[in-house]
Amino acid sequence: MFGKNMPEQPSPPDGLPQYIVEGVPKQADDDLRALQDWIDGLLEYRENLSIDDLDVDENESIESVEGSSNGTVVIKKVSCGKEGCKCQRGELHGPYKYVVRRQGGNVKWEYKGAVTD
């Protein structure tokens, strides 16, 4: 029989603003596909940064940059800034792991800890 096993419209994720919850389902299929493409592009822009996108101090050293599913993974060595420390002579601390993403117009660094072999 027609309609007996019809799938239900998916529920929106928790926390979405009401205007999105109400407005998105009303859009035409072509507009939904365009919206999905735009969201995919926005996520790509936020999550995948190149080394040229990263501002590092002159007393830091980027060891590697790799894309991942939830941001760009950056391995870098840093200076602690303490007078007389070995890092003031160029022997930087680390390497340390960070996940880097764009948020708004800024690049946010999330410290993940020391890199262990």
C-alpha cells in the first residue's frame, strides 16, 4: 500500500535556531542542494588551513601540517619565553600537537599535548 512505509522527515540537530529549523525544510530541492554545497565548502574553509594561513612567532617552528576530519593538525616547537632557558638559544620545546580551525575571521589553536613517538 502506498504511504505505509513512508520514511519520516529527519529531525533537526539539537541546538539549531528555530528560524533554521522552520525555514530549511520549506526550501526547494535545488536550493537545499546548493545550501549543502555551501555548507560543505564552509566546513572545508574552516577545517583545512595551509601553512600560509598560520601565523607563528619567530621563536616557533612548524614541523608539520596535515588536514584531518575536524581541523588542521599542526605539530610545532615553541619557546617558553623564560630568560636563560635553552629555548632562548634556539633549542625549542616540543614538539606539540594542535588542532587549528577558522572561527569567524580568526584562526583558533587548540592545544592537544606533547607529541609522543
